[in-house]
Amino acid sequence: MLSTPAHRVEALPNGSVLLVTWPTAADFASDEARVAQARAHVHLRPELDFSTVLRTLRERSATLAPVEPRFHSDVAPLLSRVVDLSSLGERQRRIAELNAYQPPEPEEWLPADSALPSDVESPQRVREHYGYLAEHLVALLHTNVPSVFEETPESLTDVDSRFWFENFPEVFEREKIDEHAVPAVGAYLGEVLVRNLGGQWIPRKKLGEAQVLVGNRVWLPMIRAHRYMRSRQSLLDYSLTQLYRVAARHRS
């Protein structure tokens, strides 16, 4: 131990030995620091090959090399959260992967002149029911996602990232997701469109046909929610964040 090639080697009073391979800890991933680490490693483990150890250390450094985020603008806030939830060793690789990611363009809409007319006797009562369904999502997430009370674009991203973190679509029972989570998510998305983009609910007897008129388009939040809750990947492919941003661009 005391003959290990290192920047500092010190025998401590308790019988252990302090080894410092490189003078600056923050510089641990530089090539010079990796060479020093490899030399110390093979000295302590003579059965190892220096070239193999050095190559492995250099590969670790490569995974930590900074990668500039260039995420798709419609989902950039969400993808930034996904990266933040990655381990330090995986973060740069994940950024590179997500830089190449292109979410499908939302298809859950119709031209305003193709909207289905309301077919309910009491539109106001049905709109109140949509609000009641949205409150189910608030009840489900408010502890971990306090912003869900606010019904803002930012709260949609908070919801997206929380569901992704929990892998919600693949952890919980499919029957309960379809029966409870999908209507709650769809209604909440619709309420955010109404509150922030001046949207108007067009109530329908069939929940899946519920529409929100924003500008020259009607959006189908229940259909979006159904696709959204299929898998963990679908939380990105059919994010609430993206649909809101696209709707905001087309509201005039």
C-alpha cells in the first residue's frame, strides 16, 4: 500500500493508508487523473491489465462529458425533469438520447367547424361533472404535486413528470387506470385549457367525446388521456405538456 504510485500516500494512526491519486478531486474524470487511477489500481491488483483498466476508466469519463440539452421545444420542460431524475452517471447519455427524441404531433383535435354539437340536456351540469373528475386528479397527486391545485401549464408538466417518475401506467392495475385515472387526467387537461386558453367545454353524453373549443380547433382531452396512460413511454409521447403548448399556438 505504501509503495502505491499516487499523488499522496500516508500511513494513518489507526493502521489504514490514505491514497490520493490526483491533487484535485473535482478533476477526477480528466485523462491525466484516469491514468493516475489506473496506475494505482493495477499496483494494488497486479492481476489486472493496465490498458484494460484505463480504457474502462476513460469510458466512464466519456459518459460524464457534458452534453448540451437541445430538446424539442414543446416537451423541453418535461424532458428536463426526466434528465434530473436520472442518476449522475446516466445523465449525459440521457440528454443525448432525448436531444434526438421527437414526440408525435398531437392528433387529438378537430377543426372547429367539425366539432360534435353538445347532446346533453344540461350542459352546465355536465361541465360541473368534468370539474368533479378533475378534482380526482388533485386528490390523487396533491401531496407530491402541490401545483396541481393551480391548474396551470406548469402544473401539467409537474403531473407529467410525477407519473413518469412513478411509472404510473405500468405499476397500477390497468382496470383502475382506465376507470379512474384516465377520466381524471382528461378532465384536468380540459380544465387547464379552459382556464388558461379561454377554452369552452362542449359536453357530450359519451365521456370520450368531450371536447374543448380553443380558437379554431376543438381538442379531445379524454382521448389524449387514454393514449397517455398506456405505458411509461406514452407519458412522453402523449404528454399533457405538449398538447397544451400546441393548443396555445393554435388558439387564434
